[in-house]
Amino acid sequence: FIDLDHAATTPLDPAVRAAMLEWLDDTGYGNPASDHALGRRARAAVEAARAEVAALIGASSEEIIWTSGATEANNLAIKGALEFRGAERAHLITSRIEHKSVVDTCRYLETRGVRVSWLDPDPGGRIDTARVIAALRPETVLVSLMWVNNETGTINPVAELAPLLRERGVLLHVDAVQAAGKLAIDLAALPIDLLSLSAHKFYGPKGIGALFVRKRPRARLAPQLHGGGHEQGMRSGTLATHQIVGMGVAARLAAARRAGDAERLAALCARLERQLTSLPGVLRNGDAAHAAPHILNLSFAGIDGESLRARLPMLAVSSGSACSSATREPSYVLRALGRDDRLAGASLRFSPGRATRETDIDAAAQQVRAAVGLLRELAPGDA
Ligand code: PLP
């Protein structure tokens, strides 16, 4: 079995697992909010992990708010910012190709009276900075834009956009789930106000993530989970020490390995692309000049996507995003890039990981080439 679906999730790094286990046994179960030895011990571990996550993105510890993942971080950032400013008559800008956890949060806010501008990407899947600036209104509270698209791997020009929004007093939220551990992120230098992370995309555990909330100037949010006032009142709930420790170790490893990982992954994607695009009728989805190192998305003209996937039982790849593939509709992201339903449906997203070898890439390419060849033979001229 060959796993080329690391953009959906990654295996737990053995060092992460080992660090987590200590906090699941009879000395590690203390409540980090408790004011006694057991609690203080857990709290120290939580704070050490917070520093590691902050270091991965050039933030300071007090700017990291633990969440259950990036879905929650995105919800907290967007709903929290709009609610704090007073959602009525407010305006927000996002794009049509965000992750569902942003798209559906913005749709929900529309039902509460918020005006939303939905920006279209260019054919390569980038959101042009000038378009964002042109969509600003006096009542714009927030722009929410992903750093790297999870389906195409296309990198958005957030570094160019951030200072322009800061000058204009508009908050910028960035979903950086697919950027963390792949691209350099330095929030000390880049005026992004809110940024979402998820541990399981960089060899940490599922069910833990973080929202960066800038302190200076302070990004203010209305909490979405009320209770004991944890996490500076922004996210109540007893902290899951083992999950947090796992995210901390994963962040430390991601920072240490980023440059090397990125180089290897880019070489693996390039190798796969060479072997597959030598077939006729293979189109790259996404902007090759602005591509994250770990995602390659291709459409195969003239074949049915479902038949293609059915012929690749030994390959873990994704078609559309994992979360929405249950709907069996062609990817809304590829549709927004201008692909027709058929090409959008006949697409595969390949995302190698740390354990992927060149031989895996070659074997995967061979399987895909064979499947495409067979399907075209069965239905010639079906393009
Ligand atoms: N944003 C992006 C870009 C993603 O790829 C994902 C992953 O599914 C998420 C958000 C959601 O993250 P989580 O699984 O932590 O809720």
C-alpha cells in the first residue's frame, strides 16, 4: 500500500507518540489548571509545548490558543472577530476555494446578516492581492484567506497582502494548515492577525490545533466556547495535556526538518509529475510557479474519475478534498479554477510524506499510467 495522501493526514511521528504516552499514565493526568503539584507538572508541559508551536511560526507563547483542530480555529477566528466587532452590517472577504471550515463558517455568518465577498481565484488557483484590495469596503472587518490550498497546493500571496490590510486597519486571518512545516512562517515579520494550525498535518495527533491571536496590535475575538475561562477567556475547556504535548513535539520537529522535508517532497512531486505528464491529456491543477512542495494535483482527460480511482486500490490518493469526497460531487475548488465537471471529477491529488521513497513514486506512477491506459482503451474517444 502506498500512501500519497499526507495532505489529508500524516502518521504520528514515533517521538511524538513517545512524548504523549507519558501524559496518559498515572503521573501525567493532572489538570493543567489545578494549583497543586500534579496540575503544575501538566501546566509546565503545556507551556513548553506552547513555546514550541509559537517558535514554528515566529510568534510568542501568549499568542497561541489551543483548539481541537483547525476547523475549530477557523470557526473561532472568523466568528469570533465578526461577533466582537458586531456582526450586523459587517463585511468580510474570503475566497471560493477555502477549506469547508472557512466556507461554511462564512455562509453561516451570511445567514446572520454579515455581507461576504467571495473572491474567484485566477486559473492557477491564486487569489490576486489587487482583487482583495478592490473588494474592501468601509465596513470590512476581516479578510480570511488560506496560505496554501489543500487541493492544489497553490500558494497565495499572503505576505504581499498582509501589510496592505494592516495599513487599512482590516484584520487578516490565514488558514495555514497546509503551509506549516512546509513553508517558512515568521509572524514576527508578517502582520497577519489570526492564523490557524492543525497538528495532524505535520506528524502530530488528530484532535488538536491552535489559533495564533496577535497581541500587538491586539486582535480581539468573542469566545465561541464559554466556560471556565481557559486560554485567556477565548476558549474554555480543560486542556488535553497529551494532545498538546504531542503538537509541541511535532512542531519542534517540523521546524527542524522543514527545509530538508520541503526539498525532498518537491523532488518527489516533480518526479511523479514527469512520469505522469508524459501521458497525453494530463493537466496540472494549480500554479506550478507558486506551488507548495508537498501537493501535486492532476486531471486526466477522457476518463471517468470514479473508474480511475476504482482501479487504484493499492494507492492512497485523494480526489477533491477528503472531507467533501463523501458528497461525490466534483471538487468546488477545481470548478472555481475553471475545470469542467468531468475534468474536475477525473482528478487525483498526490501528497507524499516523510516516509515516501522514490520507489513508491515510481510504483504509484506505474499504477496510474496502467489504469489510465486501460480506461482509455476501454472507452476510446470518450474525451
Ligand atoms: N484547513 C485546511 C486547509 C485543511 O487542509 C484542513 C484539513 O482537513 C483543515 C482546515 C481542517 O483541519 P482539522 O482537521 O484540524 O479540523
